[in-house]
Amino acid sequence: MIKKMMKICDRSKILRKEGSALLTALLIMGILIAVSLATSMLIVREVGLTKLTLDAGKAFYGAESGVEVALLQIEENLPGYEVLDEVL
């Protein structure tokens, strides 16, 4: 009878260990998923900020070149000079 009780106790310990392994695996998977989502959100945000920075640089240099073209035209043309566009 004592041997039967020992076997039952051993089985219950084994079953508890198997259940705890599953719980531990699910817990670790949940933590990894949370870390992955947080990292991907940071990456998406950084990509957006990089795009905005590049667009701001393009706008700045475009405006700068427009000012330079206007200054060149003012310097090369006489006061009151107008360019007439001819229609072909």
C-alpha cells in the first residue's frame, strides 16, 4: 500500500512539472512577443523620423537653389528687363 502511495505521489509530481514547463514556456513566449512588438514600434517610429528629416533637407536645399537662381537673374539682367515668352 505504501508503494502505491509513493507511485501516486511520484506521478503527481511529474504531472506538476509538465504543467509548469508549459506555463514557463508560455510566459517566456509572451515576454519575447512583447519585446518584439516594442522593438518593431521603435523601428517604425525611427523610420518615420528619418523620412521627415530627409524631406526637410530636400525642401531646404530646393529653396536655397531657388534663391540662388533668383539672385543670378537679378545680377545678369538689367533693371526693367523682361523676358518675353514666344509661343511656337
